[in-house]
Amino acid sequence: MKTTHGKIHGRTIELDADLGLADGQQVEVHVTPISQTEHWGDGLRRCAGALASEWTEEDDHILEAIRLDRKQETRQEIAR
């Protein structure tokens, strides 16, 4: 079973990807309309608070340590 997206043109569905099936191969089709108002990143925004109830103060400390570590200068100065 494969999932791909496409567009309907009358009785024809134009797929976004090649399914790798032979021309004329019979298939079973399940159609689920995609909301036209969704944009890239909407799914991420919907689930952004999914772990909010499980987030701890320790998680905040870990992320802060990572942020500070990234700001550390790692390049060595060249002596002239």
C-alpha cells in the first residue's frame, strides 16, 4: 500500500509521484480530501504543545545548556 497526493481533473486523478506500477494495472483507490486552507508547517503548529503536560523543569535546564554550549566560541585563534 502506498500513499501519495494528487489533484482531481474530472474523472482523472493526477498523482504527484510515480507509483511504479505498470500502465493499465488495476488498483483500489481510497480518496481523502485535503483541506485547501492548510499550509506547510500547519501540522507542526498543531502538535507543538503535544508534550506540554510531560515537560519538566529539567527539560528546560537541558535545552538551556544546549543553547549555551552552541554559543561557545570553538575556533582557535591563529598566532601571528
